[in-house]
Amino acid sequence: MDLGSLLVILALSLMAAAFIAQPLMGRRGLGVMKEERHLSELLAERDRVLTTLQDLDMDFAMGKVLQEDYQTQRGMLVRYGAEILREMDELRGTVGEVIPETDLEVEIESAVARLRRGEDHASGETCSSCGREVIAGDRFCVHCGASLLEEGT
């Protein structure tokens, strides 16, 4: 081999080594916060507990584990899993957080409250089929099922 080919091989080797070593020299992993790392560890531990629970249930169903051992081990795993979930909620800041109601839920609850107070029966309308009182805005009679809509509507 001549000197030129040796220099080319040496240059390619240095470039390959620099390319391989680049991720090792970078500091991208330091940007992860301690809480994020701990949350990631908790997620992995939660997955491990769920897998262990599934394996334990399968072993019990196949008769490999005694009833007493199954109940003890399952209870311990469930308690440990609950602790992990509680800690994850604390890290995420969702402990005791009130879930907002949707507009539909609010509308349904207010309609039920009006019905209980008897406010919607003040319309004085009656069903043309059975003659019983109907609620304003209904399309069908709740007693006989007849349509309350006029033919033109």
C-alpha cells in the first residue's frame, strides 16, 4: 500500500471514531429533570407490578400457586401498586383534583332538578292520544309514546 491510501484509511477511521463517540460526549441527557426521571421510574415499576399480577393470576388459575399464597402475594402487589399510583399522582399534581363537568352533564342535572321541583309541568299541555299532561318541549308522550309533534313540523 502506498502512503496516500494509508492516509485515506486513517482519515476515515478518525471520522468513524468521532461519529461513534459523538453521543457519548454530548450532554443531552442532563436536560431531564429529577422529577421526570423519577416519574419514568415509577411508570416502569407500575408496568412491572401489573405484569407480575397477571403472571400470578395465571399461575393461580393453572393451579401452580396455593390459595393462601395467592391471596397474600396478590394483596401485597395490589398495595404496592396503589402506593406507586399515589406517588405518581403526587408528582403530577393531580391528588384531589376536581374533574370539571361537561356542559352536557350540567344541562342534564339542571333538567333533573327542574323535574323534581315540578317546574316543567307548568305548560298545561296534554297528550292528544291518552290525555295525560306532558312536559313542555317533549316530542313524545312518556306515558303512551305517541308523537307530540304537529304534522307540519
